[in-house]
Amino acid sequence: MKHITALFLTLVITALWLTACGSAPLTLDQTSLSLTVGDSAELSAGNATKVSWQSSDSAVVTVNAGKLSAKSAGSAVVTASLENGEKASCAVTVTDKLINLITLDVKSARIEVGKTIQLSASYAPADATKTALSWRSSDASVATVDNEGYVTGIGKGAAQITCQSENGVEAACTVNVGAKELPTTAPTAPPATQASTQAVKPTETTAAATEKPADQPSGSRSDGFVFPESSKRYLSQSEVAARLSSMSGSPVSDSFSQDAVNEIFARHGYVFRTPSIRAYYEAQSWYHSDPSYDGTLSAIEQSNIALFNNY
């Protein structure tokens, strides 16, 4: 009986001691964590109750009831505390979310010497935190590229244009630079009243082009066109003269006749280098840029452009 009584007293004393001191030291299920910006995680303090949480740097990681949210690259310590002053901590390292894929809008393109196109790059993941991209050319004697992806043809040949992220992810486009290629088949002869065809190109670098606001309409146009059907049918000299003489306002380039030339190229997606001219056509619903457009024109277009060049 005495032994039973002594054992009972021992159990009671042990239970009272455990109640006062806690069943076990405070511990967390993880003592270190590596996260990327935007990630979340959760720490557990086991069966401990009335736990308070704190982050040493809430700009790096925040904590709420053990739930962590990574905010920016850096290091912080998340600490769990009990009312009796006992603590346990977890070291958290947060790194930037890096780009793991770059995609260019085209894998190959052809331009003429002296002409410029713009390559467009997209990346994944879309919420990457380090998004700076750099551009380079494998041969600057063939083509150069600026930090916005504008590629300019310098000399005949081929060059690899590469877009690279800060962490080394790359995507490339092969740019072939050469002379302008006109259609290999003989154009259909225009009516006798038409001017003969000739090789042409858009003109951009003029004072009027740089002075005109990008969002200002140019003259009296039909759905943004000087000649809506100039790519579909042969125009007559009389209608070209009548139309151009009736135009009012400010041309997009140096003249309405040059605007008529430019809009033919714009229908093919020609990418204009002059910012004001490029902005004007990009604002037109019918315009869709095509950096790979090689300047080829139909017989009708060549004939009509020859007429415009007389004014």
C-alpha cells in the first residue's frame, strides 16, 4: 500500500511539473528555408499554443500565424515565442524570381542594307523580378542592334541577333541583310495612261515627320488612307492629281504623295524607323507590323507609286 501511495504521489508531482514547465522545449519543424520572391510557406511549432511570430525584416519576408510570404531578395529570421519567453527561430533566404525562357517574335528575318526592323521579346515567368534584357549582334559589320531590339542592316550577309536575360537565358534570331529583291516575274503592264513602274521605297527622315505629333490625323483621309485602293487597282493620273491637290492639313512624312507611298508599304507591315511615322501607322486599326517584310510590291503597287512620285 505504501508503495502504491508513493508511486501515485510521484505521478502527481510529475504531472504538476510538466504542466508548469511545458511538455517539451519549443521547436519549429524547419530551422532554415529558401524561397523565391512571391513564394509562400508555413512553419509549425508543434502542439505549442499561444505562439507569437515575428520577422526580423518584413521587407524580405512577412509572417502571420506561422504563414510566410516572400517579398524581396534578402535574408531574415522568423522567430516563434511563448509567453514564458521561450523562443525558436528559422533562417529564411529569399532570392529573385528569374527568367527561365525568352521568346522572340520571329526566328529569322530579312532586311535591306540601311533599313531597320524591331525584334520583340517576351519572357517567362511573367512575374519574374529580374526583367532587364540585353541585345547583341554576332557581326556588327552585317547588322547592329540597340537596347530596344531595333536591328539595322549594315552590310550584306547574315548575323545572329541575341536577346539575353541577366541570368544568362537567351533567344536568337537570324537576320539576313541584302539588297532589295523585286518580284522575279515581269509585272503586268499597266494601262497606257499609267506611268511606268520603278523601284521605290518609303521615305521617313523629314522635318515634317519629326515635328508632327504622333496622334494628329493627317489631312482628309478615308479610314486612315490617302488612296484606299492603291494596292488593289491601277489609279489614273487624273484621280491621283485631283486627290493630292485636295488634301489639307499636315502630311505624316514630307508630302501627301510620300504618305501615299508609305501607306502601301504599311499595308504589308513595313516597320517605320521614324518614331512619329511608326506611331501614326501603329494607331491605325488595319496596320499589323511585319519585321520580316522584304519590300516586295505587286505590279499594281509599283505602278501607283510611280504615279505618286511625280508629285
